[in-house]
Amino acid sequence: MDKNKTSISGASSYREIGEFWDEHDLSEYWDQTRDVQMDIDIHSSTVYFPVEKSLAEKLRTEAENRGVSPETLLNKWVQEHVGNGSVPK
């Protein structure tokens, strides 16, 4: 964490920040916030591919076992295979 940033929670780790906000509501601290200006340039898109139902169920189970979303796991696997040129025939 950046020591130059202030934090309402006074926490010293991201875990502590999460625990703090699990127990508190921003409305309790609204007077300690400030307006900010920012530009966001998002260039992402989603493309859908059909997957057999049985494969989708296996993907969900494997992703849950690994503690990630099915989308994250699928993207990782595709990147590993397409990224290194080992596309199955």
C-alpha cells in the first residue's frame, strides 16, 4: 500500500481495509470524502462462444476448486494454448 495515501479505515493492509468496510458504511464517513476528477478510457469487449453444457459444468467445478471465476479460468486456459501456439487439432 502507498504510505502517502490517506485511508478512512486506518488499516495497514488490503485485508484489513476489506474487513473494515465489511463492518462499516460509507455514509458514516461521507464528510471525510472529497470530490475527484478522473478520465476513464475503457476499451474492452466480450465475445461469447457456445460451450457444451457438460463442459461448462466441469469448468464451473474446476474454477470453484481453484477459487476463481469460470470466466477467469477459461481465459487463462485459452491464453496458455493460443498464446504459445499449441492449439489442439
